[in-house]
Amino acid sequence: KMLYELTKIPNLVGGIFFLVGIYLAYFELINIDSARIDASKFNFVWCDLKVLKSFEVEAASFWGSLQYLIGASFYVLSEFSDFWAWDADWHSRLIEWPMTIGGFLFFGGGVCELVVNRVFTRRPMAYVWWAAVFNC
């Protein structure tokens, strides 16, 4: 069992900050055309994918960002749910499965990052290549 003071609270706080950071990166991506829209029409959850394509944003970049965002949400759900004692069935549903699903989504986002940074088709000549490899 994790101790509240040493692990549960810091993990939850860190997870929330991580989720906010990922959301801000996603928010920036889905509002890439913000120079043409006013502040009252920002996208908060979804965007027109045709607009992203017109800005030459790769599909892997969008889907990777979305997978990171959903994965971080699953992690925070798991960390938040871990504050209470659940029976084995609910513990599995609220803590173990969200952590597992979040991990797979992070892996999928990492693979998308590898695709965007051309890790499979280029030699390691830039720092971004290595950053993408070590992030996955």
C-alpha cells in the first residue's frame, strides 16, 4: 500500500500538472489557426481536421497528441481513485485498468512521435531524433 503523504498526494499532484501540460500542447495544436479566429471561438476539445491538414500537420502528430491526452486522463483517474479502498472488482476497474490503458495510449503516442520525427526513415543526425526515441 502506498502512503498518502509520501506517494499518493505527490503522484496525484504531479499527474494533474502533467495532464494540464499535455492538454496545453493539445490545445495549441487544435488552435493552430488562431490567427484567423477570435478568442471567443477557440477549440477546446476538437478541431476541424481539414484545417490541420491545410497547415501541413501530420495525422500522426494529431493522433499522438490525442493519445497522450487520453492516456494522461486515465492515469489521473487511477491516481485519484487510489485514495479510497475498493473491493477487488472496483479496484481493478478504477485503478489497475486505467493505468494499463493509459500506458498503452502513451506507447501509441510515442510511436506517433517516432513517425512524426522520421525515426524509421532517417539516420540519427538531430537531437529531436534521439528525444523521440528516448521518449517512447
